[in-house]
Amino acid sequence: MSTAEEFDVVVVGGGPSGSTVASFVAKQGHRVLLLEKESFPRYQIGESLLPATVHGICGLLGVSEEIERAGFTRKLGGTFRWGSSPEPWSFAFAISPRMAGPTSHAYQVERMKFDDILLKHSRKLGVDVREECSVTEVIEDGDRVTGVAYTDSDGARHTVRARYVVDASGNKSRIHRRAGGERTYSDFFRNIAIFGYFEGGKRLPAPKQGNIFCVAFDEGWFWYIPLSDTLTSVGAVVTREFADSVQGDPADALARLIAKCPRIDDLLTDAERVTEGVYGQVRVRKDYSYSNSRYWRPGMVLVGDAACFIDPVFSSGVHLATYSALLAARSINSVLAGELDEEESFGEFEARYRHEYGLFYEFLVSFYDMNSDHNSYFWQAKKVTSFADSELEAFVELVGGVASLDGAFVDAESVRARFKHTAGELERSVSQADRTGGDDSTPMYQSEIMGSVMEQGTQIQVQAALGGDLDPAEALFAGGLVPSADGLRWAASAEQ
């Protein structure tokens, strides 16, 4: 074993959360090592992005123009067959005053290409990126994490000492427990996703041809993501009781589900499933909505899917991953600069990350509940009234009172009442959508929850658009911190 190297920060994982936190820390002049077990480009699911990632995080990173040049499918919003009406409805990012102007779009991306762009950008910023390196051990000194051990592609073992270790290694993280917490899975969202890729699928009529299309049916719901003019990601989210049906050939199971969903079946009438290369496999993912009880400990922080993940219906995965990376980078940069103590800085990180996760959790539970036309087992189980008290109490414990600034989440019954109110508000807004062939964009942005869900992402977009020169915002929590003018550290609020 060679002598331990020294870095300010070691990042484990080269996906969007890992490359983002590494880049933001490197931009402050710190020495950063990123260890990635695979060789990029590599396959990854999660292809539908939100504007906050494209125009906010990527803007602050300085990689927006490169993303634009990559030629990804332009996404103006989303289209849904969801709710009490049998006809589809759409929302457009441009409808929201928070998304007006040139940032009123996102992209459908092939993650192999998107992630590779972000990782290469980290290298340009001075991050020492080492691929095919697997972390085998987290090194501790008393109560503090002080580094990692890893093996390289030749099997040689190395040790690295660092002020901070960032676990950005995703849902399959082997080291997340070293942060001192446990991963709790959501009973409400404990589903199975089965998905594959198709060539030659139809597109929605212009200008919605780049939209993600989400379709509810009796067994669950489908996503239909146009990755290019010809390539489409198609997946079904079904109840975990369906597990026996996918024990055999996943391709057969996916084909059976497609046949049960007429709208998806029609879009794939002339399509053929890809059977070779990285897109040639039908994959299954189980029990994928969860959160860790702790997001950090002295010397270690969890970001992205290593910390938590929520159901993919609103394409929030990459947003939460990169947003948490920015929050963690602010905390690391502030402590390394000697401006704030660790407890205060990382307390702000965890509170804000749980707040964002809690908002999406409330939105998605309510979004499922508004699909009131289905009486199947799947949709009955997705009713707020079917929520077990234990699940609601677990949510209260998860968000620790920060997800609602008005204190609405205090016990199981208050959570149930709040979610039911939000579901009704969403259903009322969706019911106003024009489905006659005219402008069928729903005024969903008028709902309180949508404003809350988009708020932090919009602030990051504004900061990126202004070149990182933003007047201090109000603290999100009483006595809390605010982003610095450049967005890369924390600062005391004017109220303190």
C-alpha cells in the first residue's frame, strides 16, 4: 500500500451529484479527488431533466453552452394522461412566471452523454478524476471521517486523507451507512420500475414532441421519454406485488404491460425494442424511494441518491442530486475558508435538502391521489386516505418540521389533511386545462405546492443568469444562513 495522498475533499462517484460538488469545490481553489468505479461514458437511467438543473446548476458550473451544443431533445414541459379526465393534459415551463424567457425549457438527455459532459468539465476545473477506482473503506479517526481506501483498475490499494469525504455513489452506495444513519424506504412509493428502449416510436404533436408523456393505467403508470428523433425510453411503474410477474423474462413482462396501456401501445405500433448495446437490456428496479436518517457526520456528507430518492414521475432525480451537491459544496467551501463552523454550515445543508425532498414528497403523494378515476389495486393504494399512520409519522420524522414553514406537518393526521388539500388543489387546476386541441397547458403553477417545488430551483436559475452576483436572499429558516453573492458558500442573513 502506497503512502496516503492528501486532498481537501474526496468525492466518491462521478455522476451528476459527484461531478457537481467536485466542480463547485474546485472552483473555490480547493484540492479535490473524484473516484469513480466505472469508466465513462457509462449507462444510467434518469433522462428527463428540469430547468433548474439545465439553466441553474449548469449555468453556475459554466457548462450550459456545452449542454446546448450536445443536441439533446428540447423539452418544453410534460404531458399527462392522469386525473379524472380520460384526455391528456400538458403543462409548459413557460406558463410559469418563474420560468419565463429563454430558460423556459429543459432537455431529455442520454445520461451517458450528459454525465460525461459534467465529469469532463470537472477535470477542466482542476478536479483529479480517477476512473475504475472502487472505494473499499471509509477511514475514521475517533468520531471524524478522515479519508478513504480504494483499489484501482490494476487491483492496487491506495489510501487518501481528506478534510471531507462526499458520498455521491448513488442508490447502490456501499458506504452511506458510515454517515451514521439508516436508509428508510417509503411504503407509499415502494414500487417496481421495469423499462427498456425503443426505436421508431411515435411523437406527440408539435410543439409537445419533446415532452415526457406519463400515462396512468390500471397496473400503475408509464413514462415515455423521447431521447432523440427515433430513440425512446419506455418504462412502467407498478406495485411491488407485481414482483412475481417480472421474475421471468423482463422483456416479456414489459411487453405485457404495454399491451394493457392503449396509449403507449399505440405510440409503439411501428417501433422495435432495442436489443443490442447499452440500451438493449430490459431492466428492473425495485423499492427505489427512500431517505437516510442522517445526511452528514463530521468529515462526511451524503449527496444525491446516496442520501435519498423519490418517485420519478416529476423528473426530480437529477434536480435533487445536483441541488444537494450545490448545498454540500456551499457547506464544504464555507468551512474550508474558515468562515463558518461545521455544525452550523452542514446543519443548513441538511435542513435545506430535507426541505426540498419533503416538498417533492408532498407534491408527488398528492399528484398520485388526484388520479381519482382508477379503482384498481394500485391506485387505491395510492390514495392519501390509504396512508398508514406509521408512514405519515415516518414522514414527519424525516422532514423534521422543515418541509412546511407554516408548521402544518406535526403529526400523521395533519399530514394526511395537508396532502388531501394539496391533491384537491392540483385536481382543480388540472381540470381547467383546455383539451379541445387549443392551448391545453394547465394552470397547475397557480397551485401553492407547485410554487414551493419550483422556488429554490428558480433562485439558482436567477443567480446563474446574473453571473452569480445576487443580492442576499432571506433565510429559508429562522436564524438560518443564505447563499453568498457568488452562490458557492453560505453567509449570515441580514436578519442576524
